[in-house]
Amino acid sequence: MVSEVLLVKDISQEVIGKLNANDNETLLSLLEKELIKYPENASIHKVFIEMMVQNVAGVI
């Protein structure tokens, strides 16, 4: 539970409104590559889900 709270806080404070379009695209690309390499890693899925919840541009 604590890690999920930190994830929400990190995304809202460090991603939303902080990254320009190119940096945001790079972040999403790197996360996607990690997800493809390690599909069993629940942490990566949680990051994507939280980014969707917070309407991060380009995540869908």
C-alpha cells in the first residue's frame, strides 16, 4: 500500500507537467520496452495503470 501511495505521488509530482512531449515519449517508450522484456513484472504494469488514471499524455 505504501509503495502505491509513493507511485501516485511520484507520477503526479515528477511526471505530470514536468516533462516536455519528447521526454514524456521517451519515458513511455522505455517503460514499454521493460514491459515487453519482463511482462511478469507487476510494478511496470502498476506504473502504466497509474499513468492512465492520472491521464498522462500518450500513455494509452
